[in-house]
Amino acid sequence: MAVIWSKKSWGMITGKTLIDLGFKPSKWFKEAIEYANQHNLQGADLINYVNSIRPKVVEPYEKPLAYFKNIRAESEDEVSNVRQVLETMEELMKTPTITKGAIMPDACPTGARGQIPVGGIVATRNAIHPAMHSADICCSVMMTNFGMTDPKKALDTAHSVTHFGGGGRADHFELEKELLHRILDNKYLNNERSVHLAKTHLGTQGDGNHFLFMGMSKNSGETVMVTHHGSRGFGANLYSTGMRLAEHFRKEISPNSLQTNAWIPYDTEAGRTYWEALQIVRDWTKLNHTVIHNATYQGLNIEPLDRFWNEHNFVFKEDDLFYHAKGATPLDDKFVPDSKDGLRLIPLNMSEPVLIVKGETNENNLGFAPHGAGRDISRTQHKKNKLGKTKQQIFAEETKGLDVRFFSNHIDISELPSAYKDAKNVQDQMQEFGLGEVVDEILPYGCIMAGDWDIDAPWKVKARLKRAQREKEKKNSKL
């Protein structure tokens, strides 16, 4: 920035001094003013110093960086889906912090063009992008092996202890004291709302594609439970904070970058504190899985034989690189500090096995694998495609032979198997692109999902009651 120094700069340095020199007011003014006055900086010395410490403006790349495309379209719907994924990736890869990227076979777009798709991975230097881990921070899967237990009995017991749908639960599990202390010590988590959510959402699984799956190991025949959910309202609350922080930095250091791709520099106090908050959310989410699994095996009065878990929606750090995996399973142990034998879980849909895989980093996978089967079309479009049949007919056709339950008692056809990509195609492309080796499969017995829970959401029930009361009053007035 070319700045003409004037005599106005002599004497005590103030914020107005810096503004008169052409600098935009910002938080760094305080540090700069203190240092300049302490060292009696004037003239060119002052300008050179301020230029050396002020945030440098970073422009997006003119052309997108190259990235690895571990995906191939195999149907008309997939052709459209892949085209949209590539379009959003082309814009995303102009983000100036990104060093490399890849997409997985289950990729599908989410949000506006330029937003990281589900099934996308990008490595960024010294930058944490909250929008790239999304509100569902640390969405993850955990398995527990119950041995030769009756799967129906196990599913019944799990149904009695889990919780799906909106909000928290009155009978929530106890939050570990050490974890609570860590929450209270982090300035982005120690607010009243965050602590409340950490307590009341513990032992809940949310809605959407989150599930509790019961099946049998193909290798051993043992009953295995798998849960899929993230950090619930606790993580979503941190995400909102992160987006505000990132936008503050974007306006200062990269105003021409897309707002959705704003970032928090790790080498700042905010960046380091936010990173620690993410680790706390990770530990909370692991506990959220654990309490449900523990309550289930305790209800069965058995001891589990094995357990492991992995995230598939998180940020993973290696030196000064931050791998943002938006719906992608980390294969490399360097990304999973509590890895067990390098094993990872990849669910497909309720009628297909949950895959247990192992794998290594190669040039095109960046150390990751798919996180599931993904979608080719939106939930809304899928429902339109099913017009002509009742929900009960569709449910009966697609869940035949399975014990599938919706916690709300309302069927959600957008979570039935036909809503997802062809599972075999995803597995074939995993093998084709070197995205993990399947070492076992958890064959499906049944599962629990939220279902269309908001039909009975309190605000909708209240609205229905009001409407019924109005109709009653209207009818009475005509009598």
C-alpha cells in the first residue's frame, strides 16, 4: 500500500494518526500504537513497522487448483450430480488457503456453488474453515461388538436408551467433570447456552441420516451395533461462533474470497483457541456415542467384545496443514489419534452392510475414503419421484426382511435405501481408486432413525390445536 507520510504523524501516535496514513481501523491498531509510542517511531520507520504487522490481504487464485476426482458417473442422475460437484469444486479450489483437494465416489453438492461438497476433502495452510466442517461438527460412527447376542433383543434394548429428534432429553446422561472443566476453560464454549447443550444433548442422536444400526459380522456372526451422529447442538453452537470469527478475518485479510469459505488463521490466538474447542467437541461427541453404547450393553447384562469409532466430518491437522473432510472417512492413522488397528467404518444404507475397512494414503485419496453412499438427488426430489405410492407401501417394499423403526413413529421416505446412491457402484469405485480395503461387513438386521419427527414438533402441535380451536369457534358462531 502506497502511503504518503505527513507532518501530522509527529508526536504521540493515535488511531487517528494511522487512519490519516491510510490504514483501516482494526483490532491490531492497539498493539501498533503501543509499540510505536514505546519506540518513538516516526515517518518512514512508523510506516514500515505498521506495514510489517498489519494483516496482509490475500486474493483468491485466478484459476482453481487441480484436485483428484475419485468419482465416475454411472447413471443419468449421477451425471447431473457429478457435474454439480465438479462445478462447486472448481470454485472452491480458488480459495487462497487451499493447497490440494479431492472428491470421493459418494460426493454430492450442498449449498451454493463454491461450498465444499459432501465427499470433499481440501488441505489448507494455517487456516480453519468453519463452513467446511459445517454445523454437524465431528459427525461420526462407533461400533460395539455384543458377541453372540440376539440382534432383536439388542435392538429393543438400544431403542429403550437412545433418543432421536429435536432438542435434548430430560433424562440426559451425566457429563464427565474433566470434560466440563475443559468446556468452561475455553472462551468459545464456556457460555451458558453451550454448557446447557453439552449437558442436555448428551445421549441424543438428532435427525436426518443419523441412525442406530444393528447387524451381524459377516466374518464371525456376532451382533454388532453401529451409531451415526455428530455433536448435536453443542457443536452447532460452536460452528455459529466460528463462522462469525471467520467472517471477521475474511473482511480484513481476504474480502474477495467467498463468505462461505472464510477462515480463522491458526497462528492467531483465536485460531488456536478455536482449534482446542474443536478437540473438546470431538471428545464430547465420542462420549455421546459411548454413553448410548454403554447403556445398551449394560441393559443386555453383557460385556462388549470390541469397540472403535471414527469421524467422517471434521478437520484434521498435520503440521501447518488442516485437512477439512466434509463427509469423508480418514484412512490414515495420523488423522485418528485413538485409532484401533487402523479399522474404519463406512455405512451405506439401512439395507446394506456397514463396511469395516483399512487403507493407506495414496496420491489421489489424500488419506481418506468415502463416508457412505451419498445422494444423487435431493430429499425433496426423491419424495416427488415416489408420488403415486403411500409411505407405507414404499416402506414395506424397501425394508422387507429388516427390523426398521422410526423413533417418531413417522416414516421418512427420504432415508429409505432408494434415496441413496447404488451401494455396489460406490464399493466398486472404492476399489478402483484405492479408497480402502473391506476386511469385514456388518450385515443388516435392523435400525432406528428419527423419522419425520417434526410432524409432532411442539410448535406444530400448538399450531394444530389453535387451528382446531378456531374451526370450533367458527362452527359454534354459525349455530
